[in-house]
Amino acid sequence: MGMCDFALTIEEVRSLRALHRSCRDRRLADRIKAIVLLGTGWTVSDTGEALMLDEDTVREYVQLYRRGGTDLLLSLHYQGSSPKLSSEQMDALDRHLSQTTYLRVQDIVAYVESTFGVVYTIQGMTDLLDKAIEAAKSYEPINKAEVKELQAAAESCESLFRKEEVARGGAPSGPVYPDSPHECCCAYA
């Protein structure tokens, strides 16, 4: 069954092809290709077969494009399922993973199943770990009081090093590398 009433202008095809070239997400690139193929006379069946997509999925892409153009076509509205582990279990897993190195995700899956009785697929655990890593990137564990305390400690260290420099007759003359001893650290070695 074709989409006889769906056609693209030459300018729309050019614009979609340019958008496709800049698209890095394969799922979104497939959506663009589906619209271009259908808009240039391909059938839903042929488009689905060429892109390895279900015909209903191809039709949905056309509906998205008709309703909202490329903005709606290229928006992903996937919502993941609710987590299988409680926040306490996630904290315990986080502590465990910070102390134990695993080479394979399937070993983490086995640990979670034996410890918490919760079954994950390898892909599900990979997704969970990816989300945890992203969340940790934005985590800010220190409060304002701790920041002031750290600043005060840094200032006292700086003044300590300045006192050492003055006592030794000035700053070191050559470069100072953190992994090699130099005159201001030799006294502590």
C-alpha cells in the first residue's frame, strides 16, 4: 500500500537530505530517510523493507512529519520504565562498584540478582549504569560551609608554600613537577 497523497517538493527533499547528512543518531536518520523515500514515490512496504522497519512505524513517521515537520519527527519521547532497584539498593550498588572492579556487565547483573534478588538484562544494566554515571556528573556533594573550609585550607597551604619560598630565598628556579622531588619537597621526604 503506497502513500499516494504524500509527496515532497524538491526543496523539501534537499533540506531533508542536508539534515540527514548532519544527523548522528541512526534512529533519527532512519526517520528522515523514510520521509524522503515515501515523499519521492516509494511505497510504505518498500520503505519499511529497505530500512528494516515495520510498516506501521513508517506510517507513524509520516504522521509525525505531517503534524509537526522535522521538529516533531526528530523528537524522541521515550520514557524508561521505573527503576527495579530502590534508592537504598542503588546506593549499596554504588558503594560496591566503587570498591570492586568488574570486567563484564554480566558479572554485575549476577551480583545484583544474588544480592538484591532483582533480575536485569545486560542491556538493562548497561542503561542503568549509564544513567548513574550521567547523574554523578552533575552531583555536587559539597555545601557552602565545606567550600569555605576548603578555601581556607587552600589559602593556608599557599601561605605555607610562600613562607618556604622566602626561607629558601625565593621560588624554585626551574619547573616543578608534581611527581618528582624538588627543593621545597625534599625537606619532607
